[in-house]
Amino acid sequence: MRLRIAAVALLVLASIASFASRPDAYPGGTPRAVTNAAPYCATCHSSVNAQQLREMPADASGGLLIENRHYSAITNGDERYQKLEPADRQKLLDAIKAMDANCKVELAVSAAKVKASGTITVTVTTHGGAGPVVGVMLTDNDLRFQAGPVQAQGFVITKAPDVTGPDGKPQTRFLDGRASELTKNINYVNIQDVQSDPAAGTYPTCKVVWTLAAPAKPGEYTISAAFLYGTEKASPLGRVEAPGGRVLPVGGQSAASGRIQFAKPVKVVVS
């Protein structure tokens, strides 16, 4: 089981890397990667805190944090931010900081104790994200580069995750992109039609519910969730229309304006 999940995660990383010649974020989501995933594939995103990098030396983790990887580039007018006047760069930075202060992810389990192979549900609730798409992964821990799909521990996703969009209605669009001969029981989803507005103070709420069969082996297990989202496009100053009408972050797809945030891990005891 562990080797199979690791192989799947590596295939996801390879397929995403093949979409571009350098690590890029995906402002429109990952409609071709409808499969199990792990957060290390989002190489361009900035980490929201050092906790998710705690296994790394401080000199290595510091460069991945939002203050050093994203905020400083805007303040200094690096690369594509040069075209913004200093006052506009400050406005953009203020809007992004408001996004970061109001975006969060929470996780709840239906039971903290369960019999071996028993059923539990896991509900992940997200708040915010620039949109139009955010990503959610159900993981086995909250380390950015060492988290894997929740199945790596022996949990089994027994049905397709139930996705509720910002309008409170079910969504199936992302999972409908899964090949017809494959099951939709995967740990990763995109949620569409998300749009935050820092100026208005609105940050939409979405939910994903996974149904799991607990591991067959008794023990204590950890479940977390990774929340992947953008920031710049929530501000008019942070939006640039590309050829074909696609809207991109003003800093470009490699500007580290995306984020990786983890839900507080929950312990589940299997007896």
C-alpha cells in the first residue's frame, strides 16, 4: 500500500512538472491532474508559516515563507512588479496581507476513536482563496515536503469526496474529469467559482467531505489537509489578462503568490 501511494504521488509530481518548463502555480486549478496528490507538487507556492517546514533548517525554510518569498518581491518592485508604481505596490501588498489574515482551513472528524476498518467521515472547511479555483488535499501529516495522501497510512477512501462550493451547492465538475474507467475515490479536489474580495471583506466558505475506512491495524493515526490557493487575483491590481482571455496573477505564474496552508492535524485512534 505504501509503495503504491508513493508511486502515485511521484507520478502526480511528474505530470504536473511536465505542464511547464519551470515550476509554476496554476491560477485556473489543475483540471488534468484528477488524481491522488501530495502538497510537495506545489513547488511555487509560499508557505504560510514555519510549522509546515519544521523539519528543515531555518536558513532553508525562511526563503519559502510568504514574507521572504512574496511580500519582499512586491515591496522591492522585483521582476514583473516593476511596472506597478510604489503606491500601487503597497495597495496590492495590503490586499494580499488581508487575504493571508482571512484565509484558513479547518478539519473535523466524525469520531476520534473507531474500530479497525470502521467508517469515519472527515470534513475539511476552507475560507477564502483568490480563485477562481482552490485545491484541497487530505493528507497524513502537516509537513509541506513530507506529507502524503491519507491512504499512505492504511485509510481507504471508500467513495468520491462530496464537494460543496461557495454557493452552498454540490460540485462535481473536477471529479467528472476523472477517466470513466477509474474510481473517483481520491484525496485531492479542485473547488471552482471561488472569489474573495479583500476590499469588501468577503471570503467564501467551501467544504469537502471524505468517507474513509479506518486502517486494519490498531494504533494512533494523524489526518490533516492541505489548502492550496492564490492571493493576487483577489485585487484588481493583482490581475493581468493574458492572450486568450485567461486572467493571471500580476507577478506571473512563478511569483510565489500561491499559498500552502494546513489544517491542524487530528488524531484518530483505531482499536
